[in-house]
Amino acid sequence: MTNKKLYFSYGSNLAVEQMAERCPGATVFGPLMLPNAVLRFRGVADVAYLKGAECAGGLWEITPEDEAALETATKHRAALD
């Protein structure tokens, strides 16, 4: 059984080289347009429903270790703001 999950990325997490370094267990699936969705920033980014909108990003499969690395990077960036 695998603990991998799908991860929707945006911004700098679209950079394959950066993700390869930060999340070595991640597999990129490619670009993804989410219909009827937008990014909302409320301390963290969330995808929210908005009829007629489109949200551009990327789709990855990540491991629990990759998810932890992404959480650490997010907390580090927030501390710099």
C-alpha cells in the first residue's frame, strides 16, 4: 500500500528543478487547469470554488516525506515575510 497523494502546485512549486531538490520522491504529472476554481490566500493558499474561473497550476504525486518538506518550506517563507 502506498501513502502517496496528489498535490496541486502553483508558483515556485511548478519549478521541476526546485521540486526535485525539495521533494525527491515526487513525480510530476504536468500542468493542470482547475475549472471553476481560484487561489485564495488566507495565511496559506487554498483553492476555492468560483463559477466560470480557471486556476492554473501543476499536478504532482508526493510522498509523506515530500509533504513534510513542503510544509517546512512554507513555514520558512512565512517567517521571512
